[in-house]
Amino acid sequence: MTKKIITGNEAVAHAVRLSRTQVISAYPITPQTTVMETLARMWAAGDYGGEYVTVESENSALAYCIGAAYAGARAFTATSAHGLAYMHELIHWAAGARLPIVMTNANRAMGAPWCIEPDQLDTLSQRDTGWIQLYCADVQEILDTVLLAFGLAEKVRLPVLVSYDGFYLSHTYEAVEIPDQKTADSFLPAAPQQPAFDVEAPENRHGLVNSEQMAKLMKARFAATAAAGPEYAALNDGYLRLTGRGYPAVEYTGNSEAKTVFVTAGSMAQTIKSFISGRDEALVRIKQFRPFPVAELRYFLSQPQIQQVIIVDRNASMGVGGIFAQEVRSALYGLEQMPQTAEFNLAGGLDLTPKLLEKCLDAAGGGEKLIWAVNLL
């Protein structure tokens, strides 16, 4: 185990190397670019022994990973914002083909106009594509989550998207414990050498199917996605025993008798955790967005003393509101003692500060249900 001060993007690169990834498909986009630059330096120095391929677009980056995964290779790519949107057609294909690809995304606002602030709409726009989605709160967690993601993808045969806030985490330096290769291998064995295709007996896969066949395939994929929750929990338990670090699908922090609970995902959890220290409020952090952890949220937020839940979103579904707020309200529907909910929205990538949280509490106490952070600046 080595301790280094590195950025979130560098943490991704170290995890990809430790995962013995066999194929990396690279295309740059701010604020993800230094992931691929760091991996390129590792490859040039001989520290990464897989195939490093530069392509001409994000669409091609995922297409190359799809081909590699079909051939049985452990494959990785990274992107952000419009790059992720450009992949959209193939994002559906990778999930439908049950290919265990891992992709990281540094969250960035979607234009127009151009904006590189860390709005989460880029990844949340892909919530119905069939990818597992995991959100990170700090740089150490980014490294560890990429290792967990490869293990999970290969367990359930589904692609995994690891998301973290652009700049707030992608370019922030933090002290990170980097496992040695032996430790990583004990958690994540080398990829199996048996390819998906037998070149001596070629097949035509994923040709045209009828509605009944498609329905059966979608039902199977739905079941596999649901199974990803328990599989992730088991992998996380194993990683905790190995390293002393774990990241449950949902995490409760703060006063156990809190009447007001904040709910959020990503690096905003760190700000809220610091804010509530010594106060009456608590925090529920969502790590696993797909599959959505309904049972865990209902458990934490159905405690009789909880009167108000404030969901902090850094995204907006136009005409509806924050996407995490939608999901949380849906998860809580039907509770015998359903707490009042309010949404604090920082769409556009606004920075969450203690001063804003104080103003949010005042507004929520006054009965506001949708609190726009931009109105409180």
C-alpha cells in the first residue's frame, strides 16, 4: 500500500492499471482528459501492459470497448458531458449486449451554452440505458470504486458507469492509499482468458429478434440489474475486509435523532457532512443510483423522528425538478409516516457552501418545496 497525493483523474488511472485492464480506448474531453493522459504515461513507461488505443471520437471510444468486450477483454474508457451524450446509441447497445465494460465520467454541464461546471445531468440523462451507476464523494473513493466496478460488471454481466464531479474531484488533490498489485489481484483476479467468440466457429450474435424474444431479454436484464444491488453489497463487504474502506449503497451520517435529513450524492456529501458536524441535522448519501436503493432509503428515512427530508440536487429535469428528488420521493411513496420533502437545486454546477445550506434550511422551514440555490446567492 502506497500513500500519494493525487487528483481524482489520476486515481481513476491508478485503479485502471491495478485492475489489469486489457484494453483502454482513449479520447480527450474536459475535465476528464488527464485520466487518459496519465494512462498514456503509464503505458509509455511500461507500467501498463494492456492495449492503449487512441480513437477519433467518443462514439468510437465506446465502440472499440464494445468490440473488445465481445472478444472477452476487460475494457475501459472515460468521458464527460457531451462526450457521454455522443455515445448514447452505443450506451444502450453495451447494456443490451450484457458487456462488462467500465466507464468513468467526470460530471460536467450540458450545453447550450458551453459550461464546464459540475452539473450531474450528463450521467443522470443515461439513467434508463441499463448501466449500473455509482457516484463518488472523494478521491480515495474514486480509486476504490473503479476496482469495485470491474468486479461488479463481471459478476452481473452489465456495464458500470462510475461518476464523480468535474473539477471538484477530477482536479482536486487528496491523499490517497493506492493498493499494491498483490492486494488488487486478491480482490479482482485477472480477467478470464476465454474469449466471447470462437474464431474457428463464427456466429452471428444480436441479430433481429421479435417482440417476444426482446421481452424475454429485457426481463432477464431487469433481473440482472436488480441483482446488482446485493452483488455490490457483497463486493463492498469484501473490499472493506481487505482494505478497511467500504462504500455502502446508502450511508447515514450525523445525529441519530435528527428531525431534518439532507439527501444527496457526489462531492456535495462532503460539504454537508462538514456542515452538520455538531448540529441537529443528518445526512443520507446515495452511492448507488442504478439500481436505485429503494429499501435502504425507506429504512433510513422512515424513522419516526424524521419530519423533513431535503434532497440536494445538482441537476434538473426540465418541468419536473431534480432527478435525485424525483427518485427519492418515489422511493418513499406509501410510507405510513412519510416525511415532508423539499428540493434544494444547484443545477448548472453551483458550488454548495455552508452559507447556502443555512439559507436552504430557512427556506425549507418556511414551507418552500423547490428551492433554487441561484436565488439565494
